[in-house]
Amino acid sequence: MDDPRVADPVVKKYFSFVKIEHTLFSLPLVYAGVFLASRGAFPGWRPLLLVLAAATGARTVAFALNRIIDRRIDARNPRTALRDLPSGRMTLGEALGVLSAGLCLYFGSAYLLSFFCFVMSPIPLAVFLVYPTMKRFTPLAHFGVGLGLSMGPLGGWFAISPSFESMVTPLLLSLFTLLWVAGFDIIYATLDEEFDRKESLFSFPSRFGRERALRYSGYLHLAAFVVLVFLFLQSALSLVALPLLLLTGLLLLLEQKRAEDVELAFFKINAVAGFSVLAMVLVGVWI
């Protein structure tokens, strides 16, 4: 009998490659789109599970493309040189295999959701393909990352409401996501300020300096909160959800206050903020 422990490092390697835990940033916003579209009615377990599969597939594709496209840059960066591809723990062929698996999961789930979702499914992939290259020629690369994750809430909405009718609500949620993600991606980019400047890569910290870049990040998070307030009012969410709206604003403020601690601001506060938005939507449409 095969020793199950033999497979553990392999599974761990693939999970590390696509950073499966980063799904915590995007999944709550995807499901916020689902529940806004269902407006208090339970959407059913089948669409909920298919959305989970589609989101996991899309996230896998996005990370695999990012790692593949950036593998040479990552090899020169001391912070990322130990990642799976540049370190040699994973071959390019294996990475392409992960990418193919993610594509199959994503397209298959989209097709099972609806023909509309299947037809729309290539659009996020185009964004995933372009945004990893943007830092080579524009500091707006942070907005490319935001645009990629902002596709998630739209996908969640289309999973329940497969049409372009009544699009104000999902577009507001998508705009919030874009601004929120661009803001925290700037914080994350402060880790590579010197390397990006040395390599002539474009990021807000390398082009404008850390202090100015973090100020812009704060402006983006302020704008994100304003959009979230508009979403709250436009969707006529229950006033019972108001504390969760305020909690999200507090978390965005806290993220800015603790921006020097990237581990805390990027990986922890962000995850809580995403779930705060989802909780706001759930309480707002069900109570």
C-alpha cells in the first residue's frame, strides 16, 4: 500500500504554487455578488458549489499565469527567489499542468452554471493574462490586479442573474473590489520598492516613493468605502447591516494605520474586511 505521506509534499507544493489561501480575499466578494442577486432567497446548493468551483478554478488560473509570466523576475528578487518555479521545486511543465487543471475547472463550472456564464467566462482570463505584464510598462499595474479580482463579484451575480439587466448593484460591488484591491496591492508592493526600482519595474512605491504611494493607497481605500456606502443605499440593505458597513470602513482605516506591517495589513486585515462585506450583504438582504 502506498504511504499517504508521500503525496503530502506534492499536494503542499501545488497549493503553495497557486497560494490557495489567497482565495480568502476574493471568495467573500464573489458570494456577496451571489446573495445580492438572489435578494434574500436561498440560491440553492448547486449554484453555490458551482460558484465555489468556478472561483477556485479562476484563482488557480490567475496565480499560475502570474507565477509563470514572472518566473524570471521572481528568480532575481531575493524575496521571491524561493518560490516554486524559480527555486526549481516545480518545473514549467508542472506549472502548465496546474494552469490547465484550473482552466478545466473554471470552464466546466461556468458551463454548468449557464450558457451565459460560459460565453462570458473568457473575459476574466484576458485580464489575468494581461495584468502580470503591466508592471513592466505602467504603475497602473495595481489597478490591473484590482480589475482581475473585481471580475469575481460580477461572476457571482451572473451565476444567479445571467443577464445585463439591473447592473448598477453588481457594478458598484465590482468597483469597490477594484479600488480595495488596488489599494492593498500598493501596500504589498512596498516590500519590493528597492528591487522594482533597480529592475526598472513600475509600481507606486518604486515610482513615487513609499510615503506617497501609501498616501495614494489611503485615497483608494477611502474611495472604496464611499462606493460601498453607495452600494448600501442603492441596494436598500437593511439598517441592521449598518454596523457591518461601519466595521468595513474601520478595517480599511486600520489597514492604512498598520501598513508598515505588511503581514498584518495585507494577509490578515484584508481577509477580515472581505468577510465583513459578505456579512453586510447577508444581513442586509435577509433581515
